[in-house]
Amino acid sequence: MSDRPRDTTPVNTMLLAITACLLWSTAFVGVKIGLLYSPPLSFAAIRFMLSGLLLTPFWLTRPGIFRSILENWKTICLLALFQTFLLYGLFYIGMTMIGGALAAIIIGASPLTSALTAHYCLRSEPMTRAKSLSLGVGLLGIIIISLSRLPWISPQGFNELLGIFLLLLSTVFSAYGNVLIVKNPGGLDAIPLNSLQIFTGGLLLFILSLPLEGLPILEKPWQYYTALSWLSVLSATAFSLWFYLLKRRGVTVSRLNLWKFVIPVAGAIFSWLFLPGESPGLYPILGMLCVASAILLYYQTE
């Protein structure tokens, strides 16, 4: 019998999932601002190490916590590898190549890659013809955005296409990390699990950044530290909410991830409003509508 807590409050689950997604939607603005003043890997590393440390006071004094950590160290390391190191290493590099709104739309397709990953990794996530159709609609949105960059004409277009590919690949690693949580719920609560995995993943990113980017320079303008502070709080809060929901018995990976339809819409709108030089265009809007519609269509098949 599963030891995951039963999801007896679906409305509460929905509200918490939407809250986490709205928080994630603001990340694209913060990341683009921070990348103006810092190379990608060191920026990501500092963000996630700081996020992990911010959560430490909430679990460090719990009775038996260190024994629980030792019992779940493999899960912590696997999540750090997939949910932080690989996911955000690729995400931050990809964000240097495309705008915030486009990145929000591409990352917004993560429920679709999550659904495919869950289908192949979890027996409880079957794939139907209707679900396949919705995935096709989402893929159409990605194709529209990718072709709109005209990668065969200019180096900039090819660079943007490469950025899109890196972001898509990051969603695959994120999806597999979600599967790991469901398959190995363990006995570690969401807050210490999230704190340890994002700090460990951030530390790995920092180690990788040293030979590639050198030591980070601390003398930066206030805009950088404002973005870093917000992103750190965002990560600590949103990931803890998400891990908590994934551990609820009765909450499936695909159903929970479908609330991420909020991300491409809200993330693109935030980027268009707050990032200089970014404005809505026909192809990004079409792609955004395809991705969001695909997620909602998939939800109707559940």
C-alpha cells in the first residue's frame, strides 16, 4: 500500500498547482535580466544554491532528519542531476539564445513531454488516440515557432533554433525527474527534498562553471541582485509546492503537469510587458495558443 498522502482536496491541489505555475511564469523575465550581467551557468548555480539554503531553516531541526536524508540520498542525487543540473544547465544556456516570451512558450510545452515520458515510464499513464492528437497540436505550435525563426537564412535564426532545441531537451530531463519522484516517493518530505536537491544541483552547476566561465564577479548592479533574489525565493517556493503535490496519492504526473498551460500564456505576457525589445507577434501567439490548447485538450481526455 502506498504511503503517499491521498489527494482529498482536488480544488486545493488545483490552486496550489496554478500558484506554482504563475511563480514559474515570472522566471523568464528574471532570468533574462540576470543574464545581462552574468554568464548562464554561474548565474544558475548561485540561484539554486541560494534557494536550497533559504529552505534549510524549515527542516534542519526536525527529529530524525539526517537519518532520513541518508536513507534517501540516491533519490536526492538523482533529482539534483535531472531536476536542477541538467534541466537548468540547458535552460540557462538556451535562454541566452532566444527571447523570454519564446522561452516561456517552449517551456510551456513541458506537460506534453512529461506526458510522453510518463507514458513510457509509468504503467498508470496510458496513451490514447485523443491524447496523441493533443500532443500533435502542441508539436504544431513548436514547429510554427521554430520555422518562424528562419534558421536556414541567418545565423541568428539558427542560433534561436538551437536555443529552442536546448529548452525542449531540458523539459525531457524535467519530466523524467517528475517520474522519479512518483516511482520513489521515499520518506523525505517535500521541503527538505527540494532544498537538498536544488542545492546539490546548483553546486554541480557551480563546479562546471568554474573551468568554463571562471570565478563569478560579485560587483554587479542592483538589477542583477533583485533578479537573483526573486528567482531564489521563487525556486524555493514553487518547487516545494510541486514536490508536495507530486507526493499526494491520487495525483498523476500528467494531470498535475497539465496545469502548466498557465506558463506559456502568463510567461509570454510577463515577458512582453517587462522585457525591453520584446513584443507579441503573429507566429509566437499562434504557437502559444497551440501549446496551451494542446495541454487543455489533453486534460479533457483524462
